[in-house]
Amino acid sequence: MSRHNVLLVVADSLRARNTSVLGYRRATTPFLDAFAEEATVYTQARSPSNWTVPSHVSMFTGYETHEHGVDHTAELDAGHTVFEDLAAVGYDTALFSDNPFLTDHESGLDGAFEAALGSPEQYDSAYETNGSLGDWPNGFWYADRALEWIEGRESEWAACINLMDTHRPYEPLAEYDLWSDERSRELQESMGFKWHWEFLSGNLSLGFAGILEQIYDGAVRQADAIFETLIRGLDEQGVLDDTLVVFAGDHGEGFGEPTAIPAEPPAVSHRIGTHDAMYHVPLVVRAPGQRSGHRVTDLATLRRFPDAVRTIALSEGHADGPAFVPPSGTVVASQAPIGPAMREEAERICGDATPFAKHARLVYRDRPGDEVRKQAAWGDNAHESLMQGRTGTAEDSDIDAAVVRDHFDSNRYTDVDIATPLDGYTEFENASDTQFAGALDDRLEALGYK
């Protein structure tokens, strides 16, 4: 039985609708567009949740987010991930990311790997971000470190690279920042890191979130270039054709899109809500030696990453079939209510955290062609839509939330105990604090927005 290397590249907060490989009007993913000629593109892939920790745990373990229930208040127990399974059969494994939830957090996701590299104390100025908000290297630094590690392997290897270039703050290098302007960049700098509550409270018009999307598109272009660096590096080392390559977003991102459920807040950043901008993600897969491109319009889920590894990298089945497509034709996603720290921040800025502290539950069902039937519940309110292609919706209607809850509560799912609660955990006490400028009105006027 032949075995192959595994490369999982996750662009954090990358949503499907802003990728040209899936038809976006701006050329944000030119390398992915070309790479797709020898890869499988899933046009209807969904993330297991709308933020990093639960989505990554689902990708690593194969469990649904409501089955494992792991977030940043628990430590993932040893022995439940596909990377540990690979290490047990002789693979070298490593994780590369500037995301603290993956490499520096008590949740212990880095423990699933034999080696993990997080943010360095020092790095060459060539890797600096294009802005004043980031004191970390851009994703090219992690790509180069990963390629150095890969070059030193004497056996099969499996690596995960999480790129934060598409996560706020968006600070792409000038050569990729093709659609923003000085005012939009200054606006982001004035807003700081944690600006979602200012939009959700109504203190700032949702129109400004759309302005930030101009910079985000440049960040997507940069992530595409980093992926190109990785692929060309593998090719130069002569290992590309012996590697299963998976490129995906771990969840999407919102820029003020309205939701169909009246009780639900608009889609801003991520972590709160059911909007498809937060769940529909790009997924491009190249099997070892694959030469022909395919478009899979069937509903797919990132949760099946372990299945894809076993089917393709370990050659237990077909070589390049739609391994991310569930046989049932049904995909679920979910988000637990926000925790105490985020509730306090919501109350401080919005006055009431109740509208934001609800469960999000989503059930997707495959339809003919490039269509998906979506049923979403936000607390006790629910809605059904027909999702078409990258952004289209049709046949909207309100439904009983019990229809969605009953699907989750059915015996088709089983709770699993794969994590240990963290005693006295304070949820990064200051992690949710807004850094919004106090004199924002004056700043907006100075920028010409008022």
C-alpha cells in the first residue's frame, strides 16, 4: 500500500464569495484559478462552524462541532486527530501558524502535532505586514519555514499551515493590495482590531464594513500568493506529485450582510450568526499525481478531511474522487452561544448581550446542480433558503426552529468526550476588549466620511 504526504493549507476567515476561483469579479485568487486545472474544486463546501477552534477540531477529528463541543474553554485530549493517527504510522507532523488559538492556547490543538511553530520573537523585515496594527510576520514567513521543515524530512510527512493574512486586521503587502485606498486603510487603522461590536451596536454604519472588504480582497490575493509559494516550493523539492494538497478557509467572514432571520444580527466578521458568508468556504484539493481538473457541485464539508486523508493519502480507496462529499447529502454546522467575556463586551457596547448570545444551527441538503437547501435556526427563529452558486438565494421562507433542532437532536449524532475543561479559564480576559478609537467621529470626518 503506497502512502503520500499531506499538506493542509487553511486561510483563516476566507469566504467563498470573494475568491475568483469560484467566480468573484476581482482576480483575488489567480494562482488557485490555474491550480484548479489540475485539482478538484468544491463549489458548495461548508465549514463546521463560524470560528477557528471548533472548525479546526472538526477538521482534525472528523466530528461535528455539536458532537465534540470543543471551544477555547477546554483542552483537546490526546489521541483523537488524524495527524496523531498519521504520526502513529510513521509520518512526521507539524503545524505552522500565527493564530494563537492553534499554537499558543491552552486548548492544546498544537499537541496534535510533533512540532508546532507559532509567532517568532524576531523575524526579517522582509516579512513585515503592510500596516501598523500587526507586530507579527506575514504568511510568507510561515510558508518558508514549512518548506524548510519539509525539505528535511526523510519519511512521509503531514503539515498544517494556518494563514492569518485573511484574518482581521487586513494588512496585505502593497503588491497585493489592489482594490483599497488610503482612506480605507486609515479607517481600519482608526478602528483597531476588535471592531465588530461597534457595527453590531449600531454605533457605526454597516456601510463602513463594506469599505473594509476592499482591503480584505487584497489579503485574499496575498494568501493566494503564499499558497503559490508553497506549491512551487514542493514542486522544486520534487514532492508535489506525492502530496495530497488541501486548500480551504476554516470559516468565512461578514461585511455587514443582512440576514433573513429578523431576530439575527447582520453578518459582521465571524463568530456570531447563521449567514452563509460565514460558512460557505473555498475548498480546492489536489490528489497525488492529479492532472485533470474537476468541479464538484455536490454539497461538501471540511469535517471530512480525515476521510480524505485516509481515502487519498493512505490509498484506502479511490484516488481523486469527491472525498469531502458526505454520502447522506446532508451537512450540518453550528455555533455555541458566546461566552462570559464576549457577553460582557456586548453589554458594555451594545447595552444588551441577549440578541447575540444564541445558538446557531444550520442544516444543508444537497440539490441538483450548484444548489443547496439551507435551514438555519438562530435561537428560536428559523429560516429556509435555496442557495445557488456562490452568492445567490431564492425561495426564502420562515420555518419552525424545531425542525432544525430536531435534526441535531436525532440519534444520527453522538456526543463524544474528547476534551477536558480548563479550570478557572478566563477566556483571554482582554481578548474581546474593543480597541476602537475613542474620537472616531472626528477621525471619520478627517478622512472625509462625514
